[in-house]
Amino acid sequence: MDYLQNTKTGNGGYRDKGEKVWSRLLGSSARYTRVLARLLLFMILLRLLLPAPILVTIGPQQTVYSDYPITGVHTRLTDEVEEWKIKRTLELVREMGSPWIVEFFPWAYYQGSDGDIAWQHPDQVVNHAHAQGLTIIARLGLTPDWARPPDTPLTYLDEDAYEDFAAFAAAFAARYEGKVDYLVIGNEPNLSYEWGYRPTTAEDYVNLLKVVYPAVKEANPEMQILAGALAPTLEPDGSPWGLNDLQYLTEMYEAGAAPFFDGLAVHAYGLTFPAEADPDPNILNFRRIELVRDVMVVAGDGDKSIFVTETGWNDHPRWTMAVRPGQRIQYTLDALRYAEENWPFVEMMALWAFRYPASTKSYMDYFTLVTPEFVTKPIYDAIKEYTGNGG
Amino acid sequence: MVAENRKTNFHSSLFSAGTRISLLIFIILALLFLTGCGRKDDTWQRIQKEGVLRVGLDPTFPPFEVTADSDVIGLDADLARALADEMGLQAEFVYFGYDGLYDALATEQVDFLISALVIVPGRMRDFAYSEPYFNAGEILVIPSGSTIDEMAGLSGKRLAVELGAQGHVEATQWAKRLPDLQVLPYPSADEALDAVAAGEADAALVDGVSGRLYLKERSNLDLERVSQTVTVEPYAMVVRIEDETLLAKLDEALSSLTATGELDILIERWLGP
């Protein structure tokens, strides 16, 4: 009778069959209980074997000491999972005498299609950096898949999603009021790769600024919006790869960009040239910054500051754009000194890059100041000495 | 009665337990088969058919690969030719920029890469590495007859390094363990080695390639290298991940060249003893 009821009434029949399978596997209910108890005990023992989580506290408020307050670094904490490593990285930045960090906060990593934003990781980075006394320049970018057409790359952001991006930027600005003072909108928009593998136009980017700027200012009037982070490149008009940064900036002003940013972010790599090599529109070197500045002055925007959010030299043994390690140290110190003494319009210079979470086993490793294992390189020690933090 | 009914019902269901297990195994095997179908290990077949091994390299890194008189020479070039010989094939070199080597391999413009490439764990999803054929790790260079045979023996000694280079990083770490170790940075590896030759330093810690080349070119100097490297930086050949047969053939040929001593002869020809 029981059997008939169980097997002839809908899902009950399947449940009954399932019980029989379990019964075959485990035998009687007493045996079932014993197995469960042992499993539970095993899991408890396994849990006890796990090391206790590392306690990481924010710690007391610190102050950065630096003889050269222009010094900054671009950290790479976006992919750093462990909180103690985030804290240790930022402690080393402070100890080196760098009052500034530039850090990337990818929109795509944080906001789901339901609109919720996962703040845990950015909270860790911002709170630890703030506690170390560092001024944070936050770079925002990368579009979540729900905000872009199918089969487009993360760097693809079109006008349909400008409002969504602006809303995220505004939420970010509001949340970190008093802790983050600068936002960089996008990254190297004059490169096709950074513009979703599309032809890049200054007008498109300025349209983005026009949407983001008022939204952020409404959320946090103190937040400074930095435009650009233009990539140094000589690509001519019509190139599929990008557009010359000087031309792009000129076209930004022609498109009415000036009222929609408070400062200009610039990337300036020295490549194989010494820091003081003369600027030339036809070559890429560190003092190209002066040519960028000229464009700003011509556009009547000379009162705004430049923030060099990526700079530095590379000492890979094989990369064609690299120099010897000793040259890298010398050129870097020369660059900091030159900027401090000659460029009142430059607020800060961030060296790319402070440390990666893991080795890339490529020339990129040779841009860093600290290894993934937190071993400081001689260039770190040289900068630390230079900023008055040696000994 | 009830138990009997249940048993009957169990066996009379759409599939018996045995059938279901068979079906499950079939599905798993089918999935494994289909997954394998995405990538074919057929490069070796084509190589055998054509008798040509297409080798990708960046000929700008002496003494491993550099162009000379419209040909490529160097340790990697010689090794590639020797491997091809061992396999009864002809080596054909295709040049790429250093940054484009892996892309060239991925897009099947070459069969494998040999270009003083270090093993990159992050690339192992798409590529596979051969057994290493050279260790470019940091080496200690010492005056002939010196008793120094490891870093731990440098207590109280003067160690020359290239300013900012990996050897400098390594030496600085050792200086924390050996408080009496004096680290002397020089602008280049050659100048650090010159310091040992001049008696200004008791040893130099430099990368394996620079150190060996220096010794090879200045064989008149009374210097030698400690045979055990201080760090390990293995160079290996690279194939596409699906080319298991080619990888096995390359490893087999490399193993043969190692066993006959030919690999050591090639290394010695380009980098000295």
C-alpha cells in the first residue's frame, strides 16, 4: 500500500527510488548515520588543519615623508587578493617617500547587471592607502558585459553606456569622499586597443567626459576629474592603431573638452632616451610632457595641472625599448629632479609600476620597483634615499 | 511483498542502474572525445611530409641568435639545426620581433620557437615547453684558485655586481644574511668582472650569459666561474599546446644531443667552457 502511494503519486515515486539507491549504497539507516557522523568528524578535523586567517588591521594613520613630494607610483593592487599584501605594498610605498599612488579600479570587476556594486576590494585598497597617508588617484575603466554589445572587449564603451559609467563613477566618488581626491576617466583613449578596438576619436571621448563630469561633481563636488591619460604615440591620422597624443589633445579642445576636466593625466615613458633629452614632436621621450603642456597653453587651458600617471624606464635585457639597470636608476632620479625643478605645472609623477602580484616573466617585470615577493630592487632603494628616507 | 514490488519496479524503470552507468560513461567519453577534437596534434605529420621544421626566433640576441650574411647564427640556431638533423629534417628559420614570437607560434607561422625563451607558467594554457637546454641564471666569477664556491662562502668578502641588475638584487638579499659581505655595484656586468680581474673585488655575481661571454672573450685573465649557478633561469623551446608529438620528438632529439655531448659542445662554442 505504501509502495503504491509512493510510486504512483508524482514526484514521491522518484523520491522513493532515490532513497532506495541511497539505501543500496549506504545500507541500513544506522549505517547511514555512522557514515554521516564520520564524514562530519572528518570535515571538522579538516577545518582544524586550516591555518587561522591572517589578521590584518588598517592600523594608525601614517604620514609620508618626502623631500620630493612630486614622487608617485602606479600600484597594481587590482589583482591582489590577499589583504596583507595590499597593506604591505602600500607601507613600502610610504616608506619609499612616495606621497601619491595611482590605482586602477575596473568598473567591470565590481558592478553586476543588477546594479549592485561589490565594494569589498576597493574598500580594502582605499582604506589601507588612506591610512598610509597616501593621496589616491583612482583610474576608472573597463566596461561590464551587461553594458556593452555582445562579443566586444572590456575596453569597449559606447554612448549607450555613458550614463551607466557616469553613475558608477558618481557612486565611487561619493563613497570615497575625503579618501580619494582624483579620478582618471578611462585610459589611453587615443589608442584603438583602449577604445574597444574601434577607430578612436577625441570627440567620442569628450562626449564621455561631458556625461561623467557633472554626475561626479554632483555626487562629490571636491572630486577632481582628470582627463586623458593619453598614450604617447606618433600614430598618424587614419591609423588603425591610434592617434598622435598631441593631435588628439588638440582635437579634444576643439570638441569642447576644457570645461569637463580639472587636470590632465599624461603618460610619458623615457624609453631609451635620458630624462633630459630634448623634446621633439617626432620622437617619444620623457620631455614630451612639455609638448603636451604647449597644447594646453595654446588652448587657453594653461592654468590646469598635469598629472603624470605613468612614467619610467625599463631594464629588460632584451626588450628593444629598454636601458641598462644602472641607466634606469639614473634616468628615473634625473626625471624626478627635472620635473621638480622645471615643471611647476606638474603635480605628481607616478612610476610604472610599483609591484605586480605575480611575475609576468616578460619585459613588464622590468618596470617594477619591488618583486612579487616584496624584495625591493636597487631602484627602490635609490628612490628611497633620494626622497630622504634612506639609512 | 512490498520489497519484491519495489525491486521489480526498480528494474523495470526506463533504464536500469547498469544501463544508466553505461550511458554516463558513454557521455563522459563522448565529451572527452569532442574536447580533443578542438585541437589536432597534426603538426608532426606535416613536418614529416614536408621534411622541414619551421623555427621561429628573434635574431637580435647574441650569442643565441643573430643574423650574419643573410643567415642566422648562434647557439639557438645551431641547436635548431642539430635537432633537425637528429630528426632527419631541414631547419627553416623565420624571424619575428621578440614581442611577437608567441603570436607567430599561435597563428601557426612556425612549428616551434627557440629564442632564449624562459619558461612562463602563465602561457602554459596555450603552449608547452621542452626540457630546458640552457641555464642563464646568475653565476659567481672568481679568481682562479679562489676557495669561494658558493654565496654562503662570501662572508667578509667584496662582491661586485652590475648596478640594479638581478645579481645586485640577489647580492643585497645575501648581504642581510652575511653581514660582512660587501656589495660593490658597477655600471655594467663587464665592469663588475673587470673589478675581480683587477683585484678590487673577490668575486662577481652576474647573469650567466654576460659572465660566460666575458670569460670566453678574455681567456687570458686568471678568472673562472663557479659551476653551480646561484639562481636558475632555464631556456626552453616552445610548441603549441596540442603538438604533443612534436614536443616529444624535440625532447627526444635534445636528450640524444645531451647524451652524445653535442649540446655541451654547442654551448661551449658560443659561450665558452
